[in-house]
Amino acid sequence: MLNNTQERCRQLVEYLYLRGLLSNDCLDPCRDVQYRKTISQTQWPSKRHVLGLIKMLRPINAKVRQTVIDEKSARDNLLQLEVYYEEMNYQQTTKVPSYTVEQLFGDIGGLFLLYLGISLITIVEFMEFTAIVLRYGIKKLSQWKINIYQA
């Protein structure tokens, strides 16, 4: 049974649904419970216990006194329901972002520093190459000047 607020909410959702005004972009449910069911049954109460059960239940209220009169009415109107868990474990699925903002900034910073490091190495190698070329050029120039003076 729904209270007045719940019934109004149900009517509003039904009204919107029938007119196609509900969007279909629903998020994943926060909780999803699935149970496997198996059913077994037996006649209850048993013939040995039905009279004791009737004597025990009749003083409870007037409705029980009217409904449970004899063995047949007890078997027709009473129910014993037992629920058992098939397994005592559960599976929990949690959504976590695979790539967070912190990881993004860390990777960008790491790549930036990697490229900066490669650039610095390239600059140092270029300066080393320039120094080798200059040294070679100065050596050749000095040998050329010596050859000119000797000639």
C-alpha cells in the first residue's frame, strides 16, 4: 500500500511515461540485487501438530478464530514461509574512474619534463658538436697559418 505522497508520485510518473515525456538516460542503478529461487513445498501443518497450532493461534484475534476452525481450514489458510540463503557470500561491483584528473596532470607533467629533458640533452649535444667543429676548425686554421708562415 502506498501513502498519499507515494501514490501521487506514482501517478505523475505514469502520466509522464504515457505521454513520452520521460527521458531514457537513466544511470546505472546504485544497488542491484538478484536472487536465484528454488521452491519446495510440503503440507503444513502436519496432522500431528495441527490441533496444537489451532489451540495456540485461536486466542490471537477474532480473524484467526473465524478463519482457522478445523484441520482443513488450517491447511487452507495458514502458511509457513522459510527463506534460506543458498550461499553466504556476495559480490560487490564498484565503479571507479580508470583515469583520474590527478593522473592526467601527472602524465602531462611527466611528458613535459621528458620532452624538456630531451630538449636539454639535444642542446648540450649541439653545443658539444659546435665545440668539436670549432676545435677542428681552429686546429685546421692554425695549421694553415703555420703552413703560410713556413712558405
